[in-house]
Amino acid sequence: MNGGSTSASPPGQWTADELMHGKAGDVSPPTSPNGSATTSGGQKKRFSMKAMRSPAKKSTDPLDWGMPGHLTKEEVDVFMKFRDEVEKRGGEFKSTVYSFSLIEGEAYCLTRWLRARKFVYDDVIAMVEEATEVRADARKHEFYPDPVSALGCGPSLFMHCYPQLYPGKAKNGCPIFISKPGVLNTDAMECITSLDGILKFHWHVMMHDYKQRLMEHKKAHPDFCNFQTVTVIDLEHLSTSQLSKRALSIVKTQTAIDSVCFPETMNRTLVINAPRFFSMTWGIIKGWIDPRTASKIELISSRKTWEARLRELCDEDEIPSDYGGKGPATTSALEKEYAPEGVLQEHFQLVHVGSSGHYNVAVPAGSEMEVTVWSRSVNEVIVSIVDENVKSKVFVGGVTFTHTGGTGDNDKPSSLLLTKERIVGPAKTKIKFESKAGRFSSAGNYFVSCSMFDKK
């Protein structure tokens, strides 16, 4: 899934009149994030050309600005010029514009780029050229179709450190995206991957995961054209100490790609469970943001209020149970989606080792366990696995482990599979770390990954 050929013409070309007034007989485009284009009786609304041409009926919703069916004559002129330039250049330029494939449709795809630069033609062209350059290296690697190769570790490890998921669809058809930066564990993340790995994985998510979700929904619902997300940013547990340089680098790495290469893909964002310090800061930041963008972002601290708002935007079955809906909880949804093949359950733990450290894990009857350790620490430790209660019972003897690579942000960490033979349950294990530098030293952080399999 490398972007595909864009030599063909996109489906559903719109005339200038349709771009200004809408298509007769078409389902109303889902521009507003406040719900689906349906009447109270559940019937889909359809455009009335007479009504759309009436100045009294012209939408004044700022979220309709720049959308197909709501353009001014001047904006249509820029649209047509941009369309001609995209077709004339073709190749990588066109592939960049139609990054989600031609199935998005010309009108909705091109207006995404135009809105991002307020229909200033030269700025739009410069943006596409920049995006083409930004994605050039990733495209050579087909946008990293294998997430394990991209990250350097299993995606389930990454999701444990920084939970992010698409649990369902909003009422307007847009995918729901939930991100939990409030529990982003940068120390654990540093043990398992690099900023370069996070960058590659984000390309994978956008061009293989998110893109596939959009295409599948479009195939099932041909009228769906709004390739955007309803996003929930959960700041629960966020503290000022978490806003480290590395944490901000991780978020910046992802948003930098999205802002240039995937413009106008935010339909609505709910920032929930915001701590007081963030709420105060947001009041200042909001004044710096374009009013239209700011109108898409809602900051809601009250759980009762944001649950109600989510139900306005999404059906209950599409909302995870831990967010007030009837869908699977986010933890179980992530486990189901990202657990490696054959793995029944995973346990993760970040262990800070001073002179020593440990992590206890029970292996259920009928299961067997693999244990892998990850770190970026250059201090040597001795790692062993013993019985939690019978110290003389050793599952894995002392193994020396240290990071052997570089220590830069883009250098990969080291890992070691401790269990050459799986530990068979039932067993209560203790994974022990002993620093070789002495009792008053600090060896560093070690991430432990325990995978449970059916007993063979």
C-alpha cells in the first residue's frame, strides 16, 4: 500500500456551480462535526439547488468554509487553477495530494489542501512541494508496511507506552481517534524504540492503518467523503513533569508530518480531563490560533460533560466503555488489535535499577512465558529469573546485559530474549536485575516484556 498510481482521474468531478452551491440530489456533505447528515427521522438530507442558491440559506457555520458546496467564486477560481496544476504535474506531486488515494474524490481532497493555506494559490503549491519532499524517503520504503520493522519492536509495546487507537466511527462517518498523552511513558518509550522508529511507525499508521480504515468505510458508504477524524485527547494523569523535552519531541514528530502531509484531517477534537495548569495555558494559546481551527477544539474537564458530548458526536456502540459508551474498553481493544500472533496476554513493566530491581510475573496453568528485556543503558546488569517463593529454583541463570549501540535519540536500543526455553506454568516468577557497578550505583531503566502462550 504505497500510495498507488494516480495517473487516472479522480471520481466525481464537480462543476464551478456545484462547488459554490452543492450537487443536486447529492447527500449533504458531512462538513459539520456535530452529527451525521440525517434528519430527526433518520432520513438522509438532500440538497435543494434552489435553497442553496438563496443568500438567506447560505451557511454561516465557520466549519463549512472552504468545503465543496460552500465556495465563493474567487475560491472556485483558485480550486480550478490548483486542479489543473495537479493534473499537469502528475507523478509524485499528485501522489502527495491524493495521499489517501483517488477514492477520496477530487472536490474534498483538493479543498483540504486549499483550506490549509486559506486558498492562497502560491502557498498551497509550496505546501504540496514541501510535503512531497518530506515524504520522499518514506515513500521509497513504501511507508513502512511492517510496523515491527518500522518501530524496532512490537506495536503492542509502543501502545503500552503511549496508548492510541481508532475504536469506531462518529455519526458523520469520520473515524474516532483516541490518544492518551496523559499516560505517555517516555522512560519506557526510550527503552524500546527511537525517535526515528516513532517517525517511521507514524508513516505506517497514516498510510496503512488510517488510510485503510477510510477506504473500507468509503467502500461500504460511497457517499462518505470527509476524510477526517473526530479526535479525543485524554490528558488524565498529565503532570508538568511529564512535559519533558523527549515527550514533546514524540508529539512533535507525529504532528509535524500530519500538518504538512495530511492537512485538514481534524474534524473535531475534544481535549478531556485537562489539569488546571493546562486549562489556564489553553486560554492563552486559543487566542493565537485561527478562529476556525479553534472552533474545532473543545476543552472539557468534567467527565459528565465530555461523555455527553461524545454521545452527541458518536453512537454509544462506537464509544469505548471506559469513555461512557458500550464498545470494548480501550485496554482490551488495544490488546486485541496489537497482540502478536499466538500471544494470549502480555505483561509490561518499566524497572528502574539502582543497585538492583525486580518484577514479579505469574504464569498461569496451561500457559508458557517468554521474557524479553529492552534498554538503552550502557551500564552492565546481571538478569536472572527465579521462583518468587523458592529462590533456589532458577528458570534463567544470570545473564549479562548492556546496551551496545549509540545513545542518540535516533539510535536503536538493545534487547535480549532471556528465555531460550519458555517458562511453563503454573509458576510465580521473579525477574531480577543486579547492577555490576555496585550497590551505590544507578544502572538505569529496563523495560520488561512478558508474553504468554498456550502450553505446547
